[in-house]
Amino acid sequence: MKKGFIFDLDGVITDTAKYHFIAWRDLGTEIGVDVDLKFNEQLKGISRMDSLDRILAHGGKENDFTLDQKEALAAKKNTHYVELLQSLTPADLLPGVKEFLDQASTKGVPCAIASASKNAPFILEKLGVKDQFAGIVDPATLHKGKPDPEIFIKAAELLNIQPEEAVGFEDAQAGIDGIKACNMYAVGVLSGEPLHGADLTCHELTELNMDELLQK
Ligand code: BG6
Ligand code: MG
């Protein structure tokens, strides 16, 4: 019997993945690195700085910038990303998310957010669902990012349950790998690329039966 739900944010609760892509693509153009949609898949679930490192390595520019310059580039990307987020409203919740959270609340099943994004509280506020989460892991407190399971273990702790008592929802391979590494049940939310190792996959949360999930 499962006792809690743990959600990734970008690509699961809302489609901010497209705004991350636009912001990285434009930064890439500025520094002469081509960030296309296929390469962008490798940035999903990965922290801001790690994403920049992957982009620089992708363009063979890993030794071209000092740490200060890299921090300035990451900040520039984030400023653009946050500009793109200003127009977010509750209408930007992905299909079935609001209904799923409401149903979990009715059943007394607590929910938490396990996202690498430092913008998560702001995004949840804009979407009007922040109060529906009993906990949001602060990614600044993590030693390792996804695919390390640390963020999912912390999210379970916030809900006062064991990782194996939770169901984790993820759209990124790094996230599915992190969920499985702590023996959590993994639901993969598909948006194009296949996800390996998920216990169950769906295209949107409307396809899921909560009672069946809680029995897993
Ligand atoms: C993850 C996204 O949720 O958050 C990544 O999938 C992103 O693409 C990461 O890089 C960090 O986000 P932020 O908002 O802190 O730059
Ligand atoms: Mg995601």
C-alpha cells in the first residue's frame, strides 16, 4: 500500500520544459553551441549548472569559460527563463494534474515535489497549486543531482514515509533512474523519448487510476 506521491515539476506538473529549451537554445546561439530538441532531452532533470556544463561540452567549449563567466551565463539563462514564466497561469497545469492533486487531498494522501529547479516554489505559486504540496525539496540542500536518489529520499522524508511507500512521477530518464535507485514505484510521464525502467508509463495523469496506484 502506497502512502504518498512525489512529483517532478518540469514536464510532469507543467510543460516548463519548453521554456528551459528556449532559454538554453538562445544562450547556445550566443556562445556558438547548437542546442537542438534532441540534445535538449539530455538536459531534462539536470541542475542549471550541470546543464550548462553539458552544453559547453557538447560544443567542445568546456575550457573556454572561467567559473565566474559560467555563473554569469547560467544567471543570464535563468533571467530569460523567468521572463518566459511570467505568463504562467493555472491553465498551464498539464491535463489531469489538478484533478489528481484534488483526489489525493480527498483521500488524505500527501504529495511532495522533488524537482532540481530552484524556481519550483515560484512556478507552483503561479500555477495555483503550491498549497497542495506538503513538502518541496530545496535543491540547494542536495549533495548530488538526479540520477542520484537523494532528492527522492528527501521528498519521502518530508512526507514522513519510506521511499518504497511512495509513488514517484517523472518525465526524465535521470529522474526514473533516481526513483528506482531508492526502490520507489516509478510512473514515467512520456513526452516523446521512451523512458527505460519505469514501472508504469502514461502520456498524461488522466490515464491513471489512483486506487490501483495506491495498491502497488
Ligand atoms: C529541472 C529541469 O526540473 O530543473 C531542468 O528538468 C532544469 O531542465 C532544472 O535545468 C533546474 O532548473 P532551474 O529552474 O533551477 O534552472
Ligand atoms: Mg522533468
